[in-house]
Amino acid sequence: MEKKDIVKYWKETSDRDYETMLHLFQSKDFHWSLFIGHLVIEKLLKAIFVINNDHNIVPPKTHDLLLLAKKAGIETNDEINDMLDFITTFNINCTIS
């Protein structure tokens, strides 16, 4: 599979998940909307990882958004780091509960 096809896969699946997230939010199913929102961000970060990485087109197998952002080469600040960490922690805690 070529790099452009992998990026397209991550982007298209993220777009579909985004629509699902909106439907869940509109139906006031906030818990699941947030969970799917995490997946949307994760898939976009994985697409960016593939775009920015010339040697490896397989993104890390992790749900840790901050780790993915760093591995993708995205420059962040403390506020973004905290937000990505908060989203990841929220979703990990929800799946454990």
C-alpha cells in the first residue's frame, strides 16, 4: 500500500467517525460522543505521522494522543499537551470503569 493510500484511509475513517460523533452529541449521548471524538483525533494524528515520516508508514499502535502528536513531529505547547493528555486519560478511565 502506498503512503497516499494509508493517509487517505486514516482521513476517511476519521471523517466517518466525526459524523458519528456529531450524531451522538446531538442525541445527548455525550460519553460516547467524547469517546468517538478521541478516535477522530487519534486517526488524524496517525495520518500526520504517515505524512511526516519518510521511513515508517505504520503509525505507533497506541491510543495516547500526546505520544502520537510527538511521534508525528507536531510542535505543541503546554496547553495542547494538557488537552491531549486529558482526552486520553478520560477515555482510558471510561473504558476501565
